[in-house]
Amino acid sequence: MTTRHLLPTAAVILLASSSIMADNWPNWRGPFYNGSSVEKGFPSVFSKTQGVAWQIQLPGPGASTPIVWKNAVFLTSVDEKTENVVGMRIDANSGKIVWSVPLSSGTHIDERSTYASSSAVTDGKTVWFFTGKGDLAAYDFEGQEIWRRNIEKDYGAFAFQWTFSSTPLLYEGTLYLQILQRDVPVNERGRTDGPIKSFLLAMEPDTGKTKWESERTTDAVQESKEAYSTPIPILHDGRAEILIAGGDYLTGHDPANGKELWRWGTYNQEKIGHWRTVTSPVYGDGIILVSAPKGAPVYGIQAGGNGFLLDTFRRWTSEGKEVTTDVPTPLFYDGYFYILNDRLKILNCVQPQSGAVLWSKPLGAKVKMEASPTGVDGKIYMISHLGEVIVVSAGPEGGKILNTATFGEPQSVYIRASIVPANGTLYIRTDDTLYAVRK
């Protein structure tokens, strides 16, 4: 029998082992890698004219979630004047740009996203940026470049139908990046001078040098081979793993060498060819969630397996059209999963072990909600493509809408950055503006 973890116990161990401060937000899904924080003191009611400590106009659009360490806020953005992607440090107290550095030339290859979609990651001394053009670079907190490399140059042009995005993972002294792509070029994208492989890459954080690369194979077809998800670390029953979702499978890998410890799937028995993966896995209470795309179910998988997992590891499968997610990664907060249906704009509170839906709340948003939800201080914070910020009470008796406020502009169409709670401040990123909201 697997020990249950009602609070993010495994994440707390990860937190302690890597000396991450819980009041910071050092990576895309926060200090516990699940979208939550234990910090208190955040507002329920606010708007663009109430509670905004400062706001700053960014040099262009981007979808990367702000990363926060004490008084430093890091993000990437398109610079429309130079037509580059830049990495920036913003002062958390004043909102002023401390420094800005060029990362990649060019801004986008399609109209739905830009090269500034991957979030940064930091350990409090160094910040690592990644762009959709494959540029990966490390900077110190003063803006001095430590190293840089280009993943496309090293491993061949990416074979994705859309602009590639995945956030690097820093875990236990290693920097990881996953590339799950097609094995043949698509739309003239992808190398033609050698095989196109999907793999998990491990690097030395101080130098960027490759430690190892582990190929991740799949029998998915066409676009279903593509994944825009991010690797997530967990510690379950004393075993550390890196979870990867994509290519029709959920896999667990040894952080030391990338070896595949186990594999579950497939959720795509019919071999549908357009099921690209966007959502990342999330762990809580001994259960791993993996979300099939395009309105298909969410699956609760028992953690702790080895080899090719039998279907007995599938603890539950969501039912109906409400409990599903195509783009937002689910949240695990204070003992419960929260699954945001981006198309129907419904938030679902789910019991981890049974998959029982405790409540489903229509959010009333006008447009899709593709940013992943954030849980803190007894509340769930979400934002729509239009910049509609919605706050909902958390917990099994929750589901009450506490506040709705629009931070985007009428022309906003693709706001995707998650709302970040750190050091008493909510950071809300729209297309080209960053807001700091305080109680």
C-alpha cells in the first residue's frame, strides 16, 4: 500500500533538499512543482485600479510566466523594436527594468505564439533562459552572461508544427530539457542531415555542458509525437523521478542518467495523429495526473511503478466533457487536484485517490483559459486569453467566485502566463504588461 500524502509532502522534501525558499517562485510551476505555494496574505478582491503597486510596459508580447527570487523578477519577452527575444530582470519593489539581454533573433514562426513562451528558472544566484529558437543561456543576477548554447545547432532543427516551448528544469544540481518531436520534418522544419530523435537532455548548470542525453521513443504518429510539456520532478516513497508526458505516454525517469523507470499508456489507442501534448504531469497524494488532449479524459495513475505499467496502475479516468484539459496543466493544492477546462471555462476540484469530482464551477470567462491555475492562501487564481483574472475559493467546500477583473486590453487574444504569488505580491502578465498586485 502506497503511503498517502495529503499535503505536498514529497514536494516539501524536494524544497528542503534544494534549499528553495517557499516565498519565492523559482520555476514555472513554483516551489513545489505543482502550481502551489504555502505563502499567505494575498488579496481576493483587486482590479487594475485597486491594489496595483506598479505596472510596467514590456518591450513586446510573450507568454513566459514570471519567475521571482526575493526582489528579482525574471521573464522573457519579444522586443518589437529590435525583433529579438530578450531576457529581463525587473525590480520587484519598483517595477523598473534592471537589465535586458538579447537571447534570440526573430520573434515567431506562427501567429499563435512567440519564441518568448518558455519560462526561466533560477536558484537564487543564476537564471537560465530558453527560447523557442533553441537558445539556452545562463546569466548571473547582475546580467552578466555565464554561458550559452543553441539546442537546434547541437541536435538539429526542431521538428514541430508550431513554435516549440518547454521550460527547463533545475533539480538537484542538474539542468534538464526535454525535446519530444516528430521523427520526420514537418512544414520544412526539422533536420534533414540526420535522424530526428526525441530525448531528455541533462546539463551542468554552471557550464551548459552535456552530462547525458536519453532517447525517449514512442509509437505515436504524426503530430501526436510532439509535446510542449515540461519535465516535473517528484519524490515518491523515497525514489526521485522525473516525469514526462508526451507522445501518447507518461514516463518516469531516473534523474541520475535519464533511464526510463516505467511507462504508462497509451491513452491514444486509436493512434489519432493530431493529439500533440501541451499539459505537463502533476503529482499529489501518490497519484500522477496525465491529461489526454482535445477534450479526452484525465487519468489518475498510481505512482511507484516499474517497467511497462499494467492498467491496474490507472486508479481512475475522468468522465464527461467537463473534467478535461487541453492546454492548462492541472494544479495540486492543499490535498486536491484542480483541473481547468480551458474550452468550457470550468474549474473542477477532484479528490486524488478516487477521482471524485467535489465541485465543478463555471467561471464565466468570455474566451479560452490556457494559462495554468495557481493555488495559494486558500484561493485559486486564473487568467483568460483576454486577461480576465478570476479568483475562486479552494478546498472541498470551495468553488465560490471571489473576484473577476480584466487586466488585458480589447485586442488581447493569447495571454497564457500563469499568475504568480511571491513575497506578498501577485504578478499578472498580460500580452505586453506586467502588473504587481498587493493586499
